Amino acid sequence: MSCSGISSLDVAQRLGHSIANSIGAEALAELQLSYAAQLLPRFNDNPLIRMRQHILLYWDPSYFKSTLIDEFAKTIPASITTVNISSMTPETLFGSISDDKQNIVKPVLANARFAKIDELLSFLGSSNTMKDIVNTLNTAMEGKKVTRHLLKLGQLDFDQTKIQQLKKEGVEYDPYNAQLSHQPDITIWAASRPMDNRTYTYLRTAGHLNRFHVIQHEISDEEAERYFTKHFHPDMRLQEDLKALNQRLSSVVVKGLSMPDNYVLSQTLSPLKEIVKDETADEKRRLAQIIDIRTQGDIIRELVAHAFLRTATENDFRNIEKLEYTQDDVEFILKNPRHFVECKINPLFTDEFTERKQRKKRPRDSVKELVLQFLSDKELKRKKEVDNYINGRISVGPATISHALEDMLSGHLICPPKYGFYKLKENCNLCKYQSTCAKKDNSEV
């Protein structure tokens, strides 16, 4: 297969769609961008910003999260070490010493590039174990030096030749200070079911969740029915195509990498502010609580990764002297800026918690109700008509309306039979607008 001109992001989305429909397409696109970011060096002009984009898939259990991560991991070149750390203890994960005091158990993350976690809450455990893992993993996720101090590491007569060999392998052992150190360069892909408020609050205040780019999704009743009645499986041809593309990407060297300029970043701020304003209009929440430096980091890494994927494809996977940013990269970010702040505005919790705390109706939910009401006659309506109907009843910004319509399209509540038109979703095979449909559902063909 010739990979020239083929977008790996498009292939990843189509592969994800074959596995888990729209949530699969979004998840694999994010994983592909994360893979691209792992291949990049730090910025020449700002080395403090990390380039590793950690991904957390965060929605209901039993809806493909770990499957999506596992299937994507199969497209990573064999030369790039990927490990599953789901069931590892802190000693195995961060290093220790054998019971006979003769050998060091090397930290698993010392030489790995990607780490998978099937279920974050099970992996973290509880109480002191959770705190131990979270504190140390936070350091590793920032790409900073990880140092473990354990009393049993203090073996003064430890074989010096083994200490030197460990150093060559990137692990430093100091028996006099009873410490083990390594410099990780890891990207973590994790899955999590919605957690209770106490756990969520701890992981957020400990800075753990904020180190992930969280992809949150609330499974609708329609989606639940769809996943139950439809058979999804990976498209093996697409998986092989993506594997070939990722192999070629792994050999591309970016020689010059600079930060996007202020103008590029400023274009993402206005729509984000509008989303936050609409979503938190009746709440006492400051903009600084949602659009913070970590949000900026997520956006920068995704924009840079997109520029890298685009440029690599355009240059037929040759080395890149200096990565340049174009409006295409900005437009990619502006297609869905809400997903950068969704988990901070409306984090999903377990059913037990949501039953105890009545969640306030969000402006976007009110928009969805009005759209269904307006389209209840099953006739085609122009986008402008939809906007006018909503604006005549509630006060929301255009971004909220657009994002609500995108949610409804993804959830198959509505469809666009013609460009710029919407109607209630019906069976595609029975629709009289099949020939002009702007977003035909291939699963019903």
C-alpha cells in the first residue's frame, strides 16, 4: 500500500467508527494525535511545556473504552515499547529490590514510550496506595525525574557492576541514600468509568485528572439501543493501513519545533469563552477555574500534533526542517473546542452521586429540547430557521447551538439531508433525501 497523501487522522477516525461508531471515531482521533505528540521533541523556545498528551476515555462502563485503546495500540510500531500497567503494583511500576537483595526491579516506565491502563480506578486502588501511585505517576506524566526512597533499597554491599549496568539502561541506584531514580518519557492512555464525587475531587485536587486530556461522553438512550442492536468490529484493512502510516510517521524527524504564536492561540480563546459563559451562566464560577494553563497545554499539543500529521503527509513522510502552523490546524481545533473544557464544566459522576445531586439543566440540553420540538413535524428546516426558533425562546450563544446540533448528529437524533438543513432522524434506507444527504449513516446502508 502506498501511504502518500493519506491522512492518518482520517484513517484513525474511520477505524474508530468501525469499532464503536461516533465515540470510537473521536477516541481514535485523539489517540492518533497523542501518538504524534509522543514523536515530537520539546519546543526550542519553551522547553518547559511537555509534548506528551495523556488521554483518558471517560464514560459509562462496557462501552468500548479499553477495546479502543487496545485496538489502537496494535497500530504502534513494534520498535516503540508499549506496556499495559493495569495490574502492576507500585513496586513493579516504579522499581524496587528483589527479596534476596541481589537485583533491582527496574521501573517499568523507564524505557517505555506508551502505557495502557484498562480501568483507572482499579489501577489506582484506594487510600495510601492511591496516594502513592498518584503522586509518583504525576511526576512521570510531566516527564520529570522520578525518585523512589525505600528503606530496603539501602544495600551498601550491592554489586557495583550491576549499578553501572542499570545506569546504562537509564536507571540510577544509590544504595547509600536508599533511592532509585529514572527519567521517564511516557504517554499514558487510560480508561475510566464515571467516578464518585469524593474520588473525582481527590484526583482533581491532586492534579492527576488535569494531567490527562479527558474525552468525556454521556451515552444517550438512543446510543445504548444502537450499540445493543448493531454489531461493531475493527476494520482490519483500516487497522493495517494505520499501522503502516504510523510506522512511516515514527521515522520522521522534526528538526525545528517552535511554539504557535499568540495570534494562533488567540483564535481559540473567543469560542472557549463563549462556551464557558453559556454553560455556567447561572453559576458562580470564574473563567480561570475552567480555561487554565493545562487547558492551554492540551490545545497546544493537539494543534502541534495536527500540524505534524498534516505536514508529514504533505511532505511524503520526509524529515521536517521546521514545523509551520497553518489555518487548517487552527480550524481543526475550532471544529470542537468544547471537548477541551467539557469535563471541567460538567464532569460525569456515578449514578449513585447523580441521584443524590440533581444536576442543573445545561443551556446545551435546553437547545436540544427546542431542536426536537421544532423538528417534530419531520420537515426540513434551514439552519437559520433553527437558530431563530431557539433564540426566540432562550438566550444562548451561536457556539452552544452549533455544539448541541453536533451532539445530536453524533447521537443520531437528527440528520442533515441537505447541506444547511436538518430534520429528525429516520431510517436512512427509507429517506427520500438519500442522494443529497450530507452525513449519511453508513451502518444502515
